[in-house]
Amino acid sequence: MQKTLHQINERIRDGNARVVTAEEMPALVAELGEEGALAEVDVVTTGTFGAMCSSGGFFNFGHADPPIRMERVWLNDVEAYAGLAAVDAYIGATQQSTTREDQYGGAHVMEDLIAGKAVELRAISRGTDCYPRRTLTTELLLENLNQAIMCNPRNGYQRYNAASNSTDRVLHTYMGMLLPSCGNVSYSGSGLLNPISNDPRFRLIGSGVPCFIGGAEGMVIGEGTQASPGAGFGTLMVTGDMKEMNTEYIRAATMTGYGVTLYVGLGIPIPVLDLETVRSTAVRDEDIWVDIIDYGVPARDRPAIERVNYAMLKSGHLEIKGEEVRTSSLSSLRRARKVASELKEWIEGGKMAVCLPTRRIDPTKRAGPMRETVQGPRVLEIMDRRVITISEDEPIRDAARKLLKGETNHLPVINGNGVLVGIVTTYDISKAVVNPGKGTHVKDIMRRKVVTTTADEPVDIAVQKLEKHNISALPVVDREYRVVGMLTAMDLGKLFGGRWLK
Amino acid sequence: MKLLVTFSRKEGKKPIIAQVVRDTGVLVNVERALIDSSEGEALIDIPDESCRIVKDKLADLGASVRILEEEISLDESECVDCGACISICPQEVFSFDEESRLRMDAKRCVLCGRCIEICPHRALSRRIEG
């Protein structure tokens, strides 16, 4: 049996369509069987509500008198991109205010406008014959704008890898606060309610398909940026009219230590045309798997700690290496459900019809990493190769001598096998002289917890270590943890005036 | 009942809380403590009926004691029920109910402030109890 889109739309128009949410579908298919579900269900609605950094909106302000060609534009001190004709601008959700930093950004401007609040527009220009005006300040409400069109380059991620942190310090990331020693797991996404997870082959989601966006009737433009559906990480570019949105489904947020983002409510109705649609919309949380990624590793390809599904993530607890760990979501399941059920009401009430994509999204496409033609500096290139070390069994006095002779402030301590076991600084030795109770040998006063770097580590990462730990030198170690060099704050000076400064 | 105890350490390192426990026999639960070389602050939890005796004893030992009247407060108009606070709370104050709505058991809270700092929607704050 097969149904046509025409039949489904007729039933929607007559108010007879049977619509269920993606959360209700698996049980229905289990009860009625696939054929039965196909006969019964016309449309499955999906929903997600989470942080979608890659969001923003186009505004047209109308012409001022005398007219201005806006070159730079700020809305409540948040800069918008104005390189688009005279009175158009695009505001990005993550752009931060010049005055309030991460407490206010593009996301807040959009939320404030949708909430009906006035926003201050400031613009500057060099002035031309046709656009003589040079500065402009005015207060605007959403209703004063000709257009306010949300246009989000990358929304509705099919699924998102969860996050944890194996290091010994707290990390603040766009995945929220990650406690040390894998003390928690943070995840995002609505699992079985996610739009693309209900149509992973993009048979029914594509260009021109209607959607719920921020409470408004919107449209899928097509493939989202960085989409990688071939790897299970599809994304969508979507649009909708801000004037029809409401703040129930559009919320600005700040991820502490990361910055501003926008929570967007997004849902797509999926017409149930054939058995393949029945099967894809019967997806369960147990079927959607992601990795838990270790954000403690500061590289693009971070290692996976564990592979889990959304049922495990949503349960609130997981086991990592035999230890129970609590999970936190960043997206809201409750509001994702609200999106799916409001969309269901729309379709049952005949407010929204369904259609097929006017242009298909390639389900096999995979996103690639950046091609980098210029490598940033590595520790190897600026580290000090003169390594002065001391053994842990030597007297403190010898350490003091070595520090004086080597004109350095940091002395890595090694054991009999040449392996790094600690570090002493001039400060530690001064302290030992003033307060001699602790012992007379290096091992009695050395710090055993040493922050290190490696020769091939990017200098930016090493600098972050210096800053985070408030220290001024890092021993450079090889794989066997033997000291091959030192990187001190002084070595960083080599970056200036050398070939790295262009 | 929660008491916020502050004490000076200038006259030496007196084991104030240990002494209170020994002299009063009340079992004190230290929920949060910040102690440096000159002063200390501890948040302790004690049975309500022992409040008087513990407070007096602490005062005798030179500490100043304040009954903690602040508590964590959730602004439901800002909260979107994301749950970012759930796994980072050391006291397991937050949880989801069956409808994935955020629930808060403020009595467990020791006011460490971590959730206030990280709430993406700035929905959590301290407020005076009552």
C-alpha cells in the first residue's frame, strides 16, 4: 500500500488527518504493525529545542531621511554585518555586545525584538552623493522593520556527540560545565524526536519543505552548513519570519566561559507515504548512538571515551569505566515535545500542509576538516633545548647552585631512569631556606604535579596551559616522559620579530 | 538547619568544629568550608533542636554564627527545562520529573553557587528564604 501526498493533504484540509508525534510512533508501529501504521498515520511531527549557535537574521530597516548607506551597524551595541546594500544587515546569534560582553549578544537582540522590546540601532557611514548621511541612532520595534527574517545556516543537527572531561580541572565549553575526572556527561538533542533522525536518507526533508521554527511557520532552505549526513550528522538551513515567532521557542542563552548562543525550537512534519517512512519514523532512542568525546584533549579529533545511545543519555545516569556518572542535557526535551505537539495541532487543524522537497539533500555527503596551508608554530620551534635537570636525591643546595649557574628559575627533577618526577623553582628553594623544616633534599621540596608540554604541541595550547595554571615554564617531554627541553614565557618572545610575525 | 560559621585563625589553629562536636555531642555535618591562613568560613548542617546549644558553643569559641536564610531560587519564566544544572550539582538538588520538567529540592542545597554560574538561561539565583 502507498499513499499520495495529495491524499494526505486532502485529509489535512478536511480536518481528518491522523497526526502523531515521533515519540508516539514507535509504540503505534509495534501495536499496528508496519502496514497497519501506514494505513493509520498520515503525518509524523518531530521537534527539537536546543542551543543552535549557527543562527541569525536579516533585517531591513527602511530608509532614513536624509538617507544613509550603513557601513557599520550595531543593535543594542551588538554589531551586525552591514555589507549588504544600504539598510540591510545580518545579525549573528553569537556576536557579543561591545559593552556587556557575554551577557548580551545577537541572540538577545533577536529575543528582545520578538518579545516586543525596543532595540537601539546605531549606524555609521562615510557619506556619498546619493547617501549623504554619516551617523544614525534610533529606537526600533520589530513592527517597525520591513523584514526580520531568521535565516539559520546550521540548525537541527541529526545527533550530537556527548561531552566529558578526563583532565583534573573543570572545563567550561559550549557543551556546558564539564567536571574533572569524567565527573559528568553533557549531551544535546531530542533523540527520537529529532527531525533528521526520522528521515535520515532525506527522502522527505529537503528544500521547500515547511517547518516549525521559533513558533512560526517556516521553511527548510536545504542542506545546512557543515552537514555530514553520510556520517550521521546531517544539518539543515532553515528560515522563518521573526514577526510570527514567540519567545516560548526562541531563547537567548550564555554558556559560561564560552559565550552567547540561541535556543531555537524547530520541528518538521513528515508525511507517511510508504513503508520506508513508517520504518524511519519508528526510530527509538535506543537506535541513535553517539560517542562521548573527551573535551580534555585540545585538538580537533578528540578521542571517544564511550559509545552510548539517547536512551542511556536521557536516563540521567551512565557507566564510564565501571563508575556511575550523571548526565545533563543542554537541550530541553520538554520543549522539544511541545514543538512536536504544537506542530501536530497545526496539521490537525489544517494550518499547515505537507509537500515534497523541491530539491533533494545528498544523504551521502560528508564534511571535511579545514585545509590549512600555514601551520601555526609548534613548541619544538621555540623551546629552549639546553636542559638543566637535577636528580631527586641531590641536596637542595645543589639545586640552588644549578639554578644560579643556568640562569633559570625552573629546574625539572628526574629520577634514576631520567624520567621527569617533579619540578623545583627558585621560589621553592627560597621557601625551603626560610622555612627549613621540610627536609634537605630536592625530593623533599619538589612539586610532584608537573604540567608539561610536548615538542609537537601547538604553541597556542602550551600558552593556554601557562595561563590556566598561572605558571611561567613547562618542561617539554618525550613519550617516555624524559625532558627534551623547556618552554618558558621568555621563549614566547621568539614569536615576535621572527618568521611568525607577518 | 544550616548555619554559616565564620572564625578568625589569627590566634592559632583551634579545631573549633571538632570541639563543638565533642562538647555538645551534636553531630555536625560540614557541607562547605573555605579556610585560609587568616580566617575560615564553614557552612554546617545540624538538627533544628540543637541550634541553640551549637550556636552558643560556637560563640563561646569566638566564632560568629548566622542562621542561613538564603536559598536557591528558580525563575520558571526563564528556565527552559534543559537540565544543564543536573549533573554539575554536588548535592543532587535538581532532577527531572516524568514529564522532563526540572524539579528542585532546595533543602539539599549548600549554596555552592555552581548552578547559578552555569545556568545558560540565568534562571537561578540566591534569594532570602521565606
